[in-house]
Amino acid sequence: MSTHRFRAGLVAGLLFVLTAGAALAQQLDLPRPSPNASVTQTVGITDITIKYSRPGVKGREVWGKLVPYGEVWRTGANENTTIKFSTPVKIEGHELPAGIYGLQTFPAQGDWTVVFSKDANEWGAFSYKPEHDALRIQVKPQPAPFRERMAFDFDDVTDTSTKVVLSWEKLQVPFTIEVDTPALVQAKLKDAVRWQTPYQAASYCIQNDTCLDEASRWLDASLAMQENFSNLRAKAMLLAKKNDPGAAAYAQKALAAAKTTQPAPNPQQIKDLEGIAAGGTKKGK
């Protein structure tokens, strides 16, 4: 074998080994020095989720050394620590919309600054931008029993509030989150009971010429929640079926609503309503 061919074969072999090694390295799932963690708490009907990595003390001096005072800290290790709220909340009395935020801190010997940043997808705090802060609060750290790995916990959970506690080494940093659970529940109930449900039931009765008394009550319930072309037209049709003179008034209201309805109603529906409004008994389909 010539020297040239030997060298070419050696290079090819090395490239194969390096390529195979790189592929193997990408497939390996090795333990992290600071393992990932996630903690979720439901407060009333609001979900709060914190995702972070848990560094260990490992015999090191943490506060003021490993974690310098007065500098932005990712509040953990590896990727950005994030906190997610499924509804609007108040943090230490300050309003914050629903969403996901980067959770950075400025440790200090006195009060800490806790930052809720609009940049939730950054790696750590290396590209932290103060102008992207959604909220800043001041909190007071407290002495605590030794904890080897950093952790977030939820304490004092009620239907309307909870306390988030960051703990590491011999320190804990709490802050309070509040939610207006009664208002949120009321909004959900209002959204769940919508005009469409009784309207759909009444429409079935009208189309099949059955249970017309129930249809009348269901349409009244639908109209009480929201008047629109669909339920006004249905009410006109129902009264026309019963030869009720009140049909004309509802037909006129439906025709007025039709002018702003999108998409525009079927022309035959408009024609039938015009007939009812004029005193006829056309029912449409």
C-alpha cells in the first residue's frame, strides 16, 4: 500500500470515528449538575408554574460570592427560570397580566429585587434588558434552615392567594401572589351559559313543529342574555307559527339586526321576515 493511500485511509477512519462520536454524544442523556425542576400550584382556578434548574451549594459560599450582590441573577442555573400565570394576578399588590415571564432577581444583603421579565426564552440572564421588565418588586430575605439544592415552594395556599418561597443555602426569599378568584369564576360562568344553547334547543323545536311552549321559554332566556339576528328571527318565526300578532315586532327587530350581521343572512330569511313584519305568517327555514 502506498503512503498516500495509507494516509487517506487513516484520515477517513478518523473522520468516521469523530462523526460517530459526535452522533453518540448527541444521543446521550447525561445527568446535569443542576437538574431541571418544575413546580405548579393551583390557586382557585389559576395555575402558577415555575420552571428552573436546581444548583447545589457543594460546600461553596453562595451569597455575595457564587451569587454576587447587586447583579442580575437567573435565579437558578442553565436556562432562564420562568414563571407562568394562567390568569391575571397581583404580586405584592402589583397587577401582572396572564402569561409567561422570565424570573430574575438582584440579590442583596438587604432587600432583594425580583423581576418579572417579558423575555422568557433567553438563556439565563446574560442578555437581560431592564427595559423589558413587566414588573419589579422589592422583597425581604429571611434566614432559613440549610438547603443544599435551590428550590421554589408554594406556602399558605388559599383560594385567592399563595406565597412563593425561593430557598437555598441558609436563606429564603418569599413573595405573595393574589388572584381575584370570585371574579374569575363569575366570568367563566357567564361565558359557559351563553345565548347559543337555549337558542339551539328552541330552533330544533321550531323546525320540527314540536315543544313550542318550551321553545318560547328557551328563546326568552337566549334573548335575555344577548339579542341578535338569529334568536330574534327564531322568536318571530315561533310567534308566526302560533299566529301571535307579536311576531311582527320581533320580525322588525330581526330585520334591523340583519343590517350589521356578518356574514349577511340568507336572502330568503330576509324575505320571510319581511312577510312576517307586514302581518303575514311566513315561517322561513
